[in-house]
Amino acid sequence: MDTDKAYIFGLIIGGGKFGNAEDYFSIQLPFRQWGSYLKNPQRAAQISDDIMRFVGPLLLSIYGLRVNFYASDKHWTIICEGDLTDLKTDLENYGINCEGELRTELPIAGIIPHLKDANIKRRFIAGLADSIGSTNPTQRRFSDDVQILSFELKGFNFESVCALCNLLYSVNCIPDQILWNHPNFHASNNPYYKSWAKGFKLRIQLDQYAEFGAFGFKTKVESANNNRARQTQSHKTEVCEDREIRPSISTVHPSENDLRLPQCIRGGHYIHFRHVCAALGCPHAPYQQLDESFSHIGDLIVPFPILCKDSKENIQKTIDNDVLMSSVIYDERLLYLKDLIQEFKANTAALIFGAGEHTGYPVAEILQAVTYLVVPDSQLKGTRPKGKFMDILSSQLSLDPNVSVKCLVPNKLTPLVLYRNDRGALIGPKNPKVYSRLIVPDNDNPYKLVVRPISFSDLDEK
């Protein structure tokens, strides 16, 4: 393994697509608007130059393959033509099956042990970064001041994503975050959301990558430098063991049992992206902090929707199809927006309609639901209001100081129901003592938290 082959293998694993042909395969680069001829013709010309003057000569000298390309709205596609025998033999020797789209499986387990030094590792990473490492300026952490390189990955190979993260670690390029392809992260509020399988994102701060990582494409180097220029200060990433974790509350999603998830992950509930790292046995996971979080796990899981927004008709169907929600008795009343805002301003963590100090429905989530219920159609994108929710609510109050929504309060701590006109919402209650009893330990992995379904008997317990 030398640096040139390492780069080519990274590029192919990131973007390679193989069919049945013996004399042709393609490398797909998902550059989308970032590489658009219409949006940025200068960058598109530079990408063309990178392909023909850099990738082309490498593939020709190592494997005798000729290169061409074409671009569409979503992808740049490098066409690689010639006898593929030597290339396929090399890839198969590293356990890489030359079929279909390689980044779906990210088959890197067999190649990593052969990346013998930091320079070869960096060249392999550069190939991946050139194909699936996004330097779009929208890849940032909250603001322009923390720019990110994001590896965009498909499929459900959690182990390979973890292995890539550890490969980066080995050259001191510490990843900032992993967005796992799991419903606890892509559908953390709504267990009825089905389109959660959006892939993985492995994110690295650009300052960190600039110091320890690499690109092959000059286009990517220039784009990364332009993004870093947006920052007002440099940033250094802490190692995962020392990073503070702030677990967030999440709903129990039925797709936690999705058969596409690997056995080591399937059936578990995860409260933080580093919780998944621990379940995978990563040596850098913050095990002690996670153990501390588990001591109050009932505050971090909800076996109901935290917030579900939909049409009134669909909300009613959801209630009718649920054993618990369809069996409780509801007390109908009006909730006035001015009262909710007053409660929220006095205590942003306020709970109402509870059965004790630590139970009830979060006013913050109720206000999010009310925003959806009262906002005009023109200010909605799907079920998401456009703009800041307090600005929208203040505007509605100025139009009607007595604006209200219909509220159905259940006689047990199942979801609160809100309606207004043809829209509806469900808000799940906090009930930490009860929820903590739903955790069933996994016999083989203490960091795989299995949550059993909640029942009426659970809700009757004190």
C-alpha cells in the first residue's frame, strides 16, 4: 500500500459504483449545488480540472484506466474505463466486494490495518474527503464561527462509521460529532415519523481537519480555506473522553427495532450520540459520564410522542389506533396563549396538568405546538412554522389577546391533545419515576438500553 493507492481506494470507497461490466465503473461525487455549473461556474471548472489533471493520471498510471466525467444537479460522475481486473483484485484482497454503491456499506475494516503510517492514513482519508466530505458552508455548528467538514455516509454499517472515526483519531484528527442513522437522532420527538433513515454525518471542525487531515482536490482545499475565513477565531477539538455530554430527551421510536440496524444496536434506545459509541465499544466513549446520566434516565426518555404535529384528522386516527390514548377519559378545556406565555416566562421548565412536582406537560413543548396551530398557512413549511416561535406567538397575541386552542386533558398521564381548526398536536408528559422502570437491561451490553412498552399498570403506580 502506498500513498497513491491509499488515495484511490478512499475515493472509490466513498463514491465507487460497480455494475456487471468488466471494463467500466463510476465514481459518484455528491456535490449538488456546491459543484453546480449554474451556481458557481468557476468552482465547477476547478472540479473538472481536479478530475482530469489529478484523478485521471493516478488511475491511468496505477490501473491503466481512462477517465471522463459528467455533471448533473445532484452528482458529478467520474467514468473509469478499461480492464478492471487488477483494480478489482486489489480491492477484493482488502475485503471489498466490487458490487453496487460502496459507501452504503463503507467497507473499510479490511483496509485499515494496511494503512501503516500517518501519511498513508491521511491520503486514504483525503480520498474519502474528496468524494463524500462536504465543505458546503452550511456545514457549521450553530453559526459561521465554527465551520465543519461533514462526511456524508449511507446505509446502516455503524461499525464502519465507528472504525472511520477511530482512524481519524489515530492521526489526531478528532471528530466533533457523529449524527447516527438511527431514529433516536433523526426522529427524537415524534415516534410516528417514518422518514428517519437519512444516513450518517461524521463531522469534524475545519480547524482540526486543516491541521491533521488532507484533501486531494484543490477545489476542496480552496473551499475549506474560504469557510475557515468566515471564522473570527480558531478552534481546537477536545478528545471525546474529556468532552462534556448533554443528553437530550427523546421519544421511544418503534424503528429502534428496525431489521436494517445491526444486531449490536437494534432494540436499544440512545440518549446521546456518544452513547452509541459506548454501545459499539469505542475506547474513546465517555463511559463515566454516561453512567451518571443513566442514574436519572427517566428524565431522558418518553414512551410517548414528545411533540407530534399533524392534521386534526390524522391526530384523531393516531389516538384511535393507540391502546392507551384511546382508552383514557379526556376533559375538554381552552388553553389561552397569554396564560401559557406568562407561565413560560416565569419558568421555562414549567409543567402543567401533572400529578406531582416532577410530572406533567412541558409548557415549552405546548407553546411549540400552539405556534403550529395558530400560525397562518403562508408561514408554514410542512408542519414547521417559519421564524422564531415567540415572535410568531407575540404577533398572534397582538392580533387577538384572547387567542386560545382546544385542549383535551387525559385522566392518566398519556399525551395531551391540542386542536385548532383543522390542525392538531400531541404533547407527551414527563413522568420520570415511571419511565425509569421501563428500562430492561441488555444481558450482553450494559450500554444498550432496552425500553419495554408502557402499560396502564405502569401509569397506576405511584
